Amino acid sequence: MNFQELKSLYQLPFFELIKKAREVHEKHWPENEIQLCTLLSIKTGGCSEDCSYCAQSARYKSGVNAERLMPECDILDRARAARENGSTRFCMGAAWKGVRCGTKRFEEVLGIVKKVSELGMEVCTTLGELGPEEARQLKDAGVTAYNHNIDTSPEHYPNIVSTHTFDDRLNTIRNVQDAGMSVCSGGILGLGETADDRLKMLEVLSGFNPPPESIPINKLMPMPGTPLEGADPVDTFDVARTIACARIAVPGAKVRLSAGRTELSEEAQALCFFAGANSIFYGDKLLTAANPQTQQDLRLLEKLGMKTQEPNRELEAPAKQPQRPLSPAPA
Ligand code: SAM
Ligand code: DTB
Ligand code: SF4
């Protein structure tokens, strides 16, 4: 879906936009289900990159200390606990610029992925940049989806990060797709971007071929010590509008209402679900930041009469579609 189409949607009166998104949602996702994903930071802090929203960058005094890769047995304990709590997807995040074949840490991660994948949940990793061979090896080890966010528009990206480029992000995403993993890619609202930046981000995401399997929409959690600690909060209606546009632009994707739910009321979250979000991070902690308590989330889903989704153990990457470019051709 191109920028102009997205802009016409975004500018509709709120209820018209939500109504359109709901129609798409009910057609593609009639089950009234929410996917529960558990996140675990397997390697926290000390990252070489300068993403200005991130508490894990070594450049900012955020109070998050650099840690080593968690031991495999501890990660497996957390993965088992996530499964027992009803999570159907386990996502392991590492504060690295990227990973390289043949290094000790990559071999360790491959071993961890193999074990976690035996538990029967969808296995997602987010480890930074990947080349083609790293992507193949992760896929062979059992990764079903790889999270790599484009975060904002190509134009705004250099204002947020200087240590890698938007094209670097797209290259990794291409390598993930070529290896046959599903792509989980989305962004953050609240980085000082305009509404147009959000729509340009969605234009890029909707141009992926195959389309992203999931689209996380994060609301910036302003982390003390980061350049964005004082950023203005995003209006809830803008969050809902962005989710609605994502739902319409990529109907088959899980749209994940991701970071920032602690700052959204139950009513605001219900609005986001109605607008097309059908997945959440579940568990008291994201990577370093807080998330709603699990009991609170279960109560909310019960109040809304929503079911939790069964795991898709055979998760296949969405099929490639004929003749669609990775990113849209310039107008
Ligand atoms: N290092 C890897 C990378 O950059 O892809 C993986 C971890 S990184 C923390 C994953 C994503 O978390 C980022 O792309 C960003 O979208 C999101 N994120 C990080 N800090 C955030 C914050 N303070 N508020 C909202 N989202 C955040
Ligand atoms: C995503 O889009 N959001 C998650 C996950 N992918 C890895 C991370 C959110 C991080 C929030 C800030 C923190 O916990 O430090
Ligand atoms: Fe590092 Fe990822 Fe944080 Fe950027 S978002 S500083 S790459 S952990």
C-alpha cells in the first residue's frame, strides 16, 4: 500500500478508519484471539549502537549494566515457564550490533535455539544484523521468526541512529526472508516523528515480499539517560490510527501491541485490539522495561471475552508473492 493510500486512510474521521480496519480484521482474523509472546533478554546492555531510544546502548547512562549471555539452563527454565503460562511464542533478544558465524557466542546461541525449539513454541530471536549464512544457520537451528524493526521512516531513521543505516536494516530483513524465516518488523511511535513518517514506515513494511508475518507497534518508553528520555508521549488515538493502518495495509500480519502498554489504560488497549492488534508481549518484563502483570492481562482478555491463540508449531514463512519489490519504488 503506498504512502498516499495510507495517508487517505490515516486522515479519515476516527470511527471511519476504525470501521474499515475492523472489517479487514474480522475477515482475516475471525477467531477473536490474541497471541501471547514472552520476551527474554538473553544478553542485556553494553550495546555498541547508539539507538537514541534504547537503554541498552553503552553510550548512555541509563542504569542498565552490560551483562554476559545468560546460561542456557536459565534460558530454558524461562522458556518452560513461559510455555506453562500460556505463551505460544518465545522471543529472545540480545543487545548486539549483530552476530557472526563461527564466533563462540553465535555457536552458543544456536545451541540455545535448538533446545528452546524442542519445547513446541514458536521461536523468535532478535540479535541485530545477520548475513545470509547467519540467517541460514538460525533457521536450521529452529528459529521460526526473526525480529528486526525498521522503527520509523527511512527519512527519520538517521535522526534516531547513526551507527547503522536504514538500508542495513533492510539487508538483514532480506537475508531473513531468503533463509525462509518469518519476518517480524515494525517500529516505535514517539521518536519525534511526524504522522507522515509513521505512514512511510508502514509503506515500507507493506512493500516487503513476502509480507511481514508480524508487525510490532511499540509506544516509546522514555528511558532515563537516553536522548529521548524527555520525548512527548504519543496520543492514544494516534497509536490506534497507526494500528488500524497497519491492519489494513498488511491484513495477514499479526499486529503486536508491544512496548508501552503500562502507559495505556485497559480501555485504550481494548481500542487498539478493536483497531486490529492481535498480539501482545506477555510477562512482567519486556527486555529491560516493565510490562503489565500477567494476571492483569488475563483479566483484561477475560473481560473482553477474547481467547488466547494456540501455537503454530509448523510456522512457515509467508509465501513470496510475484513481482513485488522489497521496498516501494520511489514515486
Ligand atoms: N539489538 C536488536 C535490534 O536492535 O534489533 C534487538 C533488540 S532491540 C531492543 C528491539 C526493539 O525494541 C527495537 O528495534 C525497538 O523497536 C524496541 N525498543 C527498544 N527500546 C525501546 C523503548 N525504550 N521503547 C519502545 N520500544 C523500544
Ligand atoms: C519489539 O518490537 N519490541 C520488543 C521486542 N520487539 C524485542 C522490545 C521492547 C523493548 C522495550 C524497552 C526495554 O525493555 O528495554
Ligand atoms: Fe543495541 Fe538494539 Fe538497543 Fe540499538 S535497539 S542500542 S542495536 S540493543
